Amino acid sequence: MSSLSIPHRPAAAGWPQRVLQVAAALLFVLAGALAASAQGGPLRLTITDPNIEPLPFAIAPFEAETAGAEGLASEITEVIAADLTGTGVFRRIPSSAFVSTPASFAQPVSYVDWRTINAQALITGAVAVNGEQVTVKFRLYDVFSGQELGSGQQLVGTTAGWRRMAHKVADQVYSRITGEGGYFDSRVVFVAETGPKDDRRKRLAIMDYDGANVQYLTDSASIVLAPRFSPNGDRVIYTSWDTGFPRIQAIDVGTVSRQTLPVQDGEMAFSPRFSSDGRSVIYSISTGGNTDIWRTDLPTGQHIRLTSAPSIETAPSLSPDGSRMVFESDRSGNQQLYVMPVGGGEPQRISFGEGRYGSPVWSPRGDMIAFTKQHAGRFHIGVMRTDGSEERLLTASFLDESPTWSPNGRVLMFTRETQGADGAPAIFSVDVSGRNLRRVPTPGPASDPSWGPLQP
């Protein structure tokens, strides 16, 4: 399978922008076709430059194979298209530009019609409804090599779960073209906020990654902060003030049953996260004016102190293999990031830029750490390698904080709050390259997102 990376180049002086775009597209198509031919297989695109032109794709209206499936077929088509275009990696060709459309899902594709409109990928599909059961079939084609990418696939679900089926189709398309794992069939837990800025009511809520299907897990009777998903997405751990003091609680997403976790005693317990296997919890304990990081093994109840210093250590996040931990500490005089082995050892500072660093989160790929940075009166979401190298700032605003990674480590969500007496928090997403900054729709003000795993 061939790989093609397309760098961005500035427009040449005197050349109309549209002419340059067409010429670039033709060169792109020719290079892709030659590469695919030479390799004897379909083209895989590797998009690395933050200014790359999105890949143009066409999605034919999904066929309704049974009576009454027309509406659902149309909605599924639109969700798939929205998932792909929302990445910033793909550009949808409008149906008004189509030369023809397949008469049925079984009809062979006329590649020349799709090449004419410069579609580089084509998606076709069909939907059948039988009572509460929905069957979705789809195929993905590489237009310029004239091949189907992989084999067609069929998904079976319920009418109530049709959006998940659309997300699963989009995940398959995204993965086959980019070679990366998908992230559309996932959920996000967050803090839903209501009321004026000086008297906010907060409760836990959960939604699909695109803001749909919002459900509330708690009421607003007590303050809740920093929810985090378990590795398989069945539980959420968070800090609660329902006893009048911060305590760590877990809630079952399916049953909404809650329990207070038996962590090490202290004046305050906060900033919890599950380990990658879900068997333990790391968190901060504040006692006597000192804050350190602890780990509790849930099956045995054993408490292990991971840091011991007169400074403030908090916001721990484990590497995917569970061997190391990144956290924030003021042991150097101001807020910085440190990495240390979970089994013990001296913490190593990894942040050395100007300003303060906090809320670090290890990427699910294990190769990067996201963080919040405060410098010169601005807040940023940034990423760096796990040794602190290659630091890049992706955003800048009055207040950006609390990053969380998509399941494939490609996208970050975070909280952005606006300035002033009427300022309110909202959830945004940005690609790890710094492109495609977008607001995630929520019913009202929202903060502290935590992106869960792909659903089974």
C-alpha cells in the first residue's frame, strides 16, 4: 500500500489561485494513480502538513432497500458525511455536482463519472429496516485506481442506535483511507453548567463525540469536577462535594449507580484517573497543607504513596502501559510538568519553556503529552514528546484548559472560557497538528471534557 505526503507550498506570483489549485489536484491525482499502480494496491494517504487541502470525497445517497427506510437512509448518509468533513481531512463534493448516481447499491460504479468531478473516494450504501432492526451496508472506492478499498461491510443494529451505525461506517472509511484508527463511535463525559458565573450549578453529562444524545448522570445538588472515563467506558470517576468535602466517586454509566471509592484518607481527595487496566486509581491527597499523589489498588484496597515532597503534586496521568506517570508540580518554584516511573524513582522535569504548565494528559498512542500552558496573560493547549522535546502550542485564548485525547490520539478536546461577567465555558476540539479548531455543540455551558474509548 503506497503512502503519499503532500506538503503545502505558497502560490507562485502572478498565477491565479484557482489555476494553481487545479494544477495541484491534477498532479496529486497523477502521483496517486502512479503510486497505486506501482504498488499493485490501493492508495493510502498520509496527511502531515497543517495547511493541506482536504481530500475530496463523494457519498452517494444511501439506498432505502425497504419501504419506510428512506428517512433513516438519508440521516445516516448525512452523519457519515458530517463525521468525515468534521475532521478537516476530507472535503465533501456536493450532490449537485454529480454526473450520475448509482441506481442501486448492487450496480457497478462508473468510475469515469466520479473522476470527472475529481472525487478521490466514493462511498455508497444501503439501509433496510425490519421492525426495530436496521441493516446498513456500505462500500468504499478509490476512484482513480478504480478499486474498492477493502470489502463491503454490513452492520446490524436497532433503529434507536442508528447514529452509532453511521459513526461506525465513518470510522471504517476514515481508517481505510488514512491508516489510522477511527474515533467517531465514542462518547465524551463533561460537566454541564447552568446559572450565572458567580453561582454555577454543575452536573455530570455524557454525549456522543459530536454533541448528540446528551444524557445527565447526576443532578446539580452538589459540585462535581474533573470526570474521567474508565478504560472500557463503563464507569466515570470524578471529584464530588456532596459530603461538603471533595471525595472521589465513581458512577456506572449504564445504571447511574454511584459509590465513593476507598482512597487514602486526607483532608481532600481530587484529580482522579483510572489506570489503563481499570484496576487502580491515581489521585491527589491534600493533608496538612501538603499535596501528593497516591495510587489505590481497587481489588485489594492497598494504598501506595507515589510522591513525597513539600511541594504540590497533582493532576497525574499514566502512560498507556502503566509504567510511568506525568504530573504537575511546583517543586521548581512554579508550575511545571514531571515524569517518573510509577514503581518509584526520581521525577524528571520535562517542561522548560516560559510560563506555567498544568493538566498533563498522556496520549493513548504513548508518544505525546498534552498540557495547558499559561504565558504572557494567555492560555494555550499544547503537546510535547514524553521527554519534553518538540513542544507545540495548538491554541491561544483568554482561558483554554483541560485537554483530553480522542481514542486514536489524533484530536484533542478542551475547555475554552470567554472573558467578562457573562463569560461561559464551552468545549472545543483541535487536531494534534493545530488545524481544524471547532466548537463542540452542547445544550449550554460545558467544561472538563473526558473522551472515552471507542464503543464495542
